[in-house]
Amino acid sequence: MAMEVTQVLLNAQSVDGIVRKQAEESLKQFQEQNLPSFLLSLSGELANDDKPVDSRRLAGLILKNSLDAKEQHRKFELVQRWLSLDSAMKAQIKTCLLQTLSSHVPDARSTASQVIAKIAGIELPHNQWPELIGTLLSNVHQLPPHVKQATLETLGYLCEEVSSEVVDQDQVNKILTAVVQGMNSSEGNNDVRLAATRALYNALGFAQANFTNDMERDYIMRVVCEATLSPEVKIRQAAFECLVSISSSYYEKLAPYIQDIFNITAKAVREDEEPVALQAIEFWSSICDEEIDILEEYGGDFSGDSDIPCFYFVKQALPVLVPMLLETLLKQEEDQDQDDGAWNLAMAGGTCLGLVARTAGDDIVPLVMPFIEENITKPDWRQREAATFAFGSILEGPSPDKLTSIVNVALNFMLSALTKDPNNHVKDTTAWTLGRIFEFLHGSTVETPIITQANCQQIITVLLHSMKDAPNVAEKACGALYFLAQGYEDVGSPSSPLTPFFQDIVQALLTVTRREDAGDSRLRTAAYEALNEVVRSSTDETASMVVQLVPVIMMGLHQTLETQKLSSDEREKQAELQGLLCGCLQVIIQKIGTPEPTKYIFMQYADQMMGLFLRVFACRSATVHEEAMLAIGALAYVTGPDFAKYMQEFYKYLEMGLQNFEEYQVCAITVGVVGDICRALEEKILPYCDGIMTQLLKDLSSNQLHRSVKPPIFSCFGDIALAIGENFEKYLIYAMPMLQSAAELSAHVSGADDEMLEYTNLLRNGILEAYSGIFQGFKGSPMTQRLMPYAPQILQFLDSLYLEKDMDDAVTKTAVGVLGDLADTLGSSAGHLLQNAVSSKEFLNECLSSGDHLIKESAEWAKLAIAQAFSG
């Protein structure tokens, strides 16, 4: 086989389907029968300069895919498989790969770089291949530039694959030295310089210690800044990418360099090619992100415990930064609105301007207003569009007081431009800006209302008129209407200014959803989102009109189920439409399913609606399943115990959802719906509990399921126990050990990063909700004593959470609630345990004096329950 491997690899890329399929089968067989020799022959193919480029490229790709995968469980299997291979065989493969770095074929070198890094990612954490970094570093001093280039590329990939803890500081220093030397302007070869600059981008995460040393940091910064002036555009772009990364990783070290960086970025934005200019703007967007985070976290007061002070780089640069960004707004492209993924200088500049407004607040307004006033009425569309874009960009950040008077003047102008401006770009940006006005300056929190009885009719007339415009303009008009309606959602008054126009708005939105071109510019989605928001914010006065919407939307859903024989493209569009219709029904169910006046009429549609949802499930599309599941959850809530009549037919889809590991969002939503159904059916869910519990326990013990689904599963245990009470007893021996081991894991996570801590708190909350539901479900039953053996470990969990001091408010509230549930359910038999628990004293006292009234309320209840347990 090794002899023919070249031909098989070439055949696997053949245009002839039969030849290709045969070759793929041969490769698969070879891999299954003898993996070590399969991998060895691939590495030999890659290393052999006499072989065709195409067979070498595919050999490298298959090698890379034998070491890594996107799915966690698959990746884990591949890592274990590589580690268990014979070490002599692995050494041969690695020798071939290192040899390939000196090949004259760029593709082969680049592939070998990636494969070496993948192996390093597996082996270095296990203290294997310790000589690798030394070997690569000795390569960097090789004379042929192509070897140097490939080695630097490999070091870059290695830094991406390996975590910084695995490489000791001495080696980190040597890697950085090699990389920074490769970037130096004295390096004559551009390929080497580019590889070095890209490698530095990946190595920055390793450079913590080096950035705390002034001399080393100065040297790195000097070389990066010099590289931004390289004659080669790709090197300049890569150097700016390094600056962007430095701005977020080492913000607190930037002060000495910020003036120079401003000069470099300003020159690049004004004079350089677009890919470079975009990165230069990105640097300032990144600085804004950092400062927004710092200011939000500390609310502007820097006490001694603030990690990083805010240097106000953006505020200091405002007088020069804002004019530079305003200039970019005039560099629009002719067709940018039609292309969803378009990203150009004008868009980047506007986005950055918006971030600057959020960072600097009121100070930005006087710097931008002259630009708007000067350009908004110019004959050239570019100037009108740039002025409108600038206005829309600065609406989030400054205080409403600073903006309201300006917006009141601008509103009429905008409404007129949206109907009369001859240019599509200007109308697009105008509609977007109106949406921003309604999003940030309208609603119950704003003191001076921008929308009044006097102008409401004109606003709605203009928006409905614009919904007939080109798809990109109509989509923004739907977005503006969405925010207009949202502003009235939490007003709480029985009447809304939108009420008189309700029928017209709904009619106009339904017409948009049926437009021939509604598939363009996300138009159909935007129309349904606006319709949902209009329904959500509607009042009792229009409830009867919302009821009339039910058969219309159901008919739409019915029609999508009737169409036969679709191409895969049509099927995708149909699934998208079904998802939107199910989502719309969910909103309607929540709106009119509970209030008495409409509930009775609504219930007449429930059977038909459930029938449609069940047919949607038969279509087998993940996005639709999510929407249909959520709608069924809402229906269960509204129909209560009557939902039992649908369970027999629905149960198989519920089980399918719980088994859906691949599309884990579907699984997570299904778990949530089980909770809704438990609350609706209570003990009527009992016949289905064995199946549901079996599946949930299976999900928890699988390492293939995404971790985000686990917290909701635990809290679902609580929902089931609350619904079936003491009948949950037979599941205790399975559920409790799982809860305990998860509790132990989640109690101690010191030193975890923010993301991990957030997940841990979700997990803790799920576990606590399970305990709470179980205690409450068993309360007052003769079976409560069955819970006694678990009480010590639950109290121990609460103690350890309190001692770790890293739980968020939600966990604190649930934890003190569980303390009360335990005392309330177990009563005097848990008295002695409670007496010895830290949580029933110090933790409880801390919660009693909490500023959060929900935590305080839970704590007062727990205190009462504990007192009764002691006196019992």
C-alpha cells in the first residue's frame, strides 16, 4: 500500500466521483487496518520533495485531521489514540515532519508547520517531545530563508496550540527573541519577516513576564511599530494586528507608547491600503472596549482594589481621533448596503465612532455636530450618508439630556429624508438611525419623551411607507418599528400611542413577510421580529385583534407543511419560515393565552396549533425544532393540566430532543420544556417520568454533551420532584450521587477565569434548584426521612460555597433558599446538623444584611424555618 499511496491520494481528489469514492475507501481501510503505518506513510509522502504537490497537501491534511477535531469528545479520542501509539513510530513521523520544514514547496512546509504544532499541543503537556522547541530554535539560525520562514511559522502555530503554562519562561524568552529578531527591519527577506510578525501575534499570550520588564517591552513595541512601516502591505497589516492584540492584553502598559501609536494609526487610516487601515481603526475600537469594561466594572471610582486603572486614552485623543474617524465615513462603497458581510473603512469608522461615544459620553457631541450640520444637506449622497451615519453612531453613550434637544430637531429632518431622499444608501442609514433613536432615547426610562401624540402618526406613516422600499431600507424600517414598539412594552399604562394604528401596523408587517424579495437583507426575519414586538407591547384594547392573528399565522404554518418535493435550498428557506411562524405563535400564546377575556377564545385553537407543531417536528430541522419546542412550552404553561391529552403523541419528540447531542441547543431547550410541562401537568406527568429521568441521567453521564446543557438538566430534576412529590423517591439513588459529584466539582474553582466562573455559577444554581425542588416536593410526606442521609453533604456543599466567596447573587439567593427548604422539610431531625453548619450562622447572617431585597427575603424565610427546626 505504501507504494501506491501517492496514486490513491491523487485519486481521492479526482473529478470522477467513482474514482474518488474508491480512493477514499482505500484510505479508510488502510487507516483502520494499520494506523501507525498509515500515519507514517502520510508523513513520508509529505516529506518527499519528489512527490506531486497535490498528494503531499492531502497527506498533510489527513495527518492534521487525525490529531484534532472540533467536537470535544472526538478530539479527546484522537489525543488518546496518538498518545498510545508506539514511540519509535511517532519519532519517525516527527522526523519526517521536521524534515519537511526545509522543503522548497511552500504548501508542504506550511502544512508540516500546522501538524507539528498539533502534535506539540498533545505531547508537551505530557512532558513528551521536550527537545522540539530547541530544535526549532536552532533552525531559526539556518541560512536558507525558506527554512527560517517555515520554522517561525511553526513557532507561531505552536504558541496557538499550547497553553503558556506548558512552556517554561526560559524557552518563552528564546521563542520571543527569535520571533522579534525575525521581525526586525534588518531582516532582508519579506517572507521571513511576515512569518515572524504573524508568529508574534500568537506568542503575545506567552509574553506576560516580558511585558512587565521595561527594556524587553520597549524592544518588542519598537519592533512592532517599525513593522507597521514596512514596504510590504501584509507585514504592515500583521503588525497592526499585533498592536490590536497588545491593546487588549496589555492595556495597562500602553501609556508610554500611546502618542506614537496614535501617529502611526492616524497615518495608516488616512493613507494606507484598506486591510491595513481597517486594523489601525480596530486598534482604537479595542482601546474603547477595554476602557468601557473598566469604567463599567468600577463605575469610574478607582479604589485601591481596582485591577487596572483607566488611562482615558480615548478621552485624551478625542480632539484628533474624532475628526480622523469622521473622514473615514466618507469612504463608502457603492454597493455596501446590499452585501450583508460588507466591512469597509466607512463601516469600521462608524463602529469605532460608536464605541468612542460610549467611552467618552457627552464630550463627543460638540465634536461631531459641526460635521453633521455641514454635510447633512449636501448634494453629494456620500456627504449626506456620512452625516446621518455619524449621528446614528453617537446615540449610545452621551446622556439623554445632552441628546434630546438635538434629536427633537433632527427627527423631522430624518423622517423627511426617509421618504424623499433619492439615494438608497442615505435612506438605509436614515432608517437605521431612527431605529437607534428609538432604541436609546425612547421608553419608560427617558424623562423627556421624543415620541408624542403629535408626531406619532407621522412616524408610523413614514415607517410603514418605507416598508415598501428596497429590501435593505425596508429591513431597517422594520428594525426601527421594533424599537418603537419596545419602548412601550414596560410602560404599564392601559393605553399605548400605537393602539390606534395597531391594525395598520400588523397588516403592513404581514404584507412585508409575503414580499417576493423578503428573503433579501434579512427582511422577512426583521418583519416577524417587529411583529412579535408589536404583539408583546400591545394592550388590552387590541387583544381581540391579536386573537384574529392566530388563524392567519396558523394558516401560514399549515401552508409550509403542505409544499411537496423541495430542493435543499428551498427546504432551508421553508425551515427558516417555519421557525419564524412558530416563534410568532409563541409570542401570541404568551400574550393572549393567560388573560381571562382572551383565554377562552384562544383555547379553541389549542388542538389545531399543537397538531401543527407536531407536524413541524416531523420535518427534522434543528432551528425549527428549537422554535417549535419553545412554542409548545408556552402552550403547556397556558393549557395547564389539559396539556396531558397531547403527551402521548408529543412524548416521542420530547425524547428525540433530549437525545439530540449534536444540536445541543435543541437539547437544552427541550430540557427547559420538560420543566414547563412539569409545572403544567404536576402529578399527571408521572407516566412519562421513567423515560424522561432515564434520558436526563444518560445526558449527564455522557462526555459528548456540551457542558452548557448540564445546569438546566439539574434544575429539571427539581421541576420533576416538585411535580411528582414523594414519587421521586425511586430516582433518589440515581440523582443524588450525580448531584453530589457535580456539587463537589463546582465548589472549588479558585483561580478560574471569568468564563469558567460564570459557567460554574450556572452549574451551582442548577444543582441548588434541584435540591430545592426535591425538598419542597417531599415536604409533609411520610417519605421525608429518605432525604436525611443526603442532608450532611448538602450542608457541606453550602458551607464550601460560602467559604469560597465567589458565588454570584443568583447562587447566593438559591443557596440560602435551599438552607431554608432543608430546615423546613426535615424539621427537628436536621436540628443538630444545622447547629454545626457554618452556612446556618455566618452565611445566613450575611444574607440577612444583604442589600439585595430578594436575597434578604429568602434569608428571612430560612431563618424562620431554622428556628422552627430547632424548637421542633
